[in-house]
Amino acid sequence: MIDWQSFTPASAFTGGMIIGLATALLLLITGRIAGISGIIGGLVELRRGDFAWRAAFVSGLLLAPWLWQWLGELPPVHIETSHTVLALAGLAVGIGTRYGSGCTSGHGVCGLSRLSPRSMVATVLFMIMGMMVVYVVRHSLS
Amino acid sequence: MLIPFTALLSGLVFGLGLILSGMTDPAKVLSFLDVAGLWDPSLMFVMLGAISIGFFAFRAAKRRGRTLLSTPVHLPGTRTVDLRLILGSLLFGMGWGLVGICPGPGLVLAASGHTGGIVFMVAMLLGMFIFDRLEKHRQSDSNVNYRQPGNIERK
């Protein structure tokens, strides 16, 4: 059943288009893919030579909530998960996105935009797995 | 100087888009993944919005083969669907489904000072570091094996 009260198609689509613009800007000027896990992964690896653009992109991303807060109020955030689960999930996301060569941005946005079969497979898999985990946590454990 | 500046601007715009889209609220992402409960399809509209622009950007980049600065475009070369892609994506989906946070929103949440976001980000960075160590180990192992004449004969 669709949650009509929470469903925000207009801001979701507009926000998505802005993400698309950021992706286009990075691609057409620097020739790089805006895949967040790949960009951070490259920073963690401390690869020589292509550190600057990665660090700059991540800095921009980290500045975004500050700029937003300067202009208005940040939308409310609800995190109900315990710190232990957040840490376990963080580990899984860190290792998984690096083995799978991408996350929601690298595969879900950039990969699907360039019609990459690998990204289509990856996106379907992480979405189905995410849905299965939510199903187990919300509908069969409780 | 233009490249780091563009990357900074792109990261900033990307982050603002994420915040506007609502995807920095883990509860909203979990509602998207909760297809059996009260379902919030917003995330699908975020992806459609992003792809509606991204599709043309990637098509232009492929046609030109170069950036607007005439530098090369770095597109992934791998084409085959392998076990690493499958298992990695499944593991990522597990973590994503547990908390509703993926790397981009994780960074934004941490930067806006949410303790939960900081915990997630530190663990994610640790995970990436572990991956990097394992990869380096694996590569040096296979290099050593490759050099051993016994291994070559067996092939």
C-alpha cells in the first residue's frame, strides 16, 4: 500500500535532477563518474595523482548540509537504529560497495544512465536485498 | 585548478540535491524498501530525476569521447557480471536495508553532526580500508604465485 502522506514525488524528482546535474558537471568537465563509494574508496587507498578531485568532491558533499543550514532549516532526520547496528551496517556498506564496484550513485544513477548491464544487475541485487532485510526486520522478527 | 573546483562544486550540488530529495532521512529510504508495509516510492523518483539528466550527459560524453576540456573520459572498462559484483552488491544491500543509509547520505548525515551518521561513516571507512588491505594482499599473493615456475608448469 502506498504511503501517500510521506510520498513526495515533486521534491524527490527535483532533487534527483539536481543530483543528475552534479553528475553531468563532474563527467563533462573532469571526465569522472560521480560514484560516491568509488570516490571515497580512492581516497582511502591513498592513490597518488588523483587525490585532489576526490578530496574536492567529498569536501563539497560535506559542505552541502552547512550551506543548506545557512539558507534555511535542514529537513528532519529519523535514525532509530542502535549504534551497534549502524556500525555493522557501515562495515557491510563499506566492504560491499568496494567489492561490488559501486553504490546507489555509481551503479544506480551513473551506471543506469549509461545503460551498463553490470550496474543494472548490481542495482536490482542491492535493492532486492535491501527489501528482503527490511521485510525480515519489520515483518517477520517483530 | 578548474578540475578540483568543478569537483568541489559538483559535490556541493550533489549534496544539496540529496538533501532536497529527502534521501538523507534514513526513515524515508527504509520506507522505500518496505514494499510489504506502508510504501513510499519517492526514492524511485529521485533515481528517475537523476537519470533523466544523467542519460544525456553520458550519451554526450560517449559521443565526444572527451570532456569539454578535451581531456579523456574515465569510464569503467569491466563488462562482465562476476561473482565480486554479485556478492558485493548483496552485502551492500544488507547494510543498506539494516539502516537505510548509503555512502552519499552517510557523509551528509555525518557532516550535519548526527551521531548515528558519524558512527555509520567511520564504520564504512573502516570497511573500505579492510577491502583495500585484502585487495593488496590478494594482488601480492597472486604476483608471487605467478612468478613461481612450478605454477606455470601446472597450467
